[in-house]
Amino acid sequence: MESERVARIAEIIAGSPISFDDAIKVGFERANRTLRGITGIRILEQRVAVKDDKMSEFRVRMEVIFVLEE
């Protein structure tokens, strides 16, 4: 019989000057250093910062889902 699990969600914002995909990777890698038992990520929002008439940073707001330890 499978044991019961309880999960929690942490919301984070990550940025990258390269792309949205890279911002997601940056956010995941940082969360993975702090949180254990990550089971998924949900992207809530994507934004672009503009500086001097150019896109300067790609930003994502994301939920990181992780299972709480016993």
C-alpha cells in the first residue's frame, strides 16, 4: 500500500538575460539547492524587463511543488 504524501508550494521569481527557458532553469536550479522532494513546477507568469529600448531580462514567476518530509 502506498503511503500518504503532503505537498507544499513555494512561489519564486527568477530572471535571465538570455530567455524565458533559461530563467526557468535558473529558478529551478536555485530552488533545488534549498528544497528537497521537488515534484513539479508551474509557470504562473512571464514578463520582460526593458532598458534603453531593449529587452534586458526575461522573468518568470513560478510555483515549485515539493513533498513534505516525514
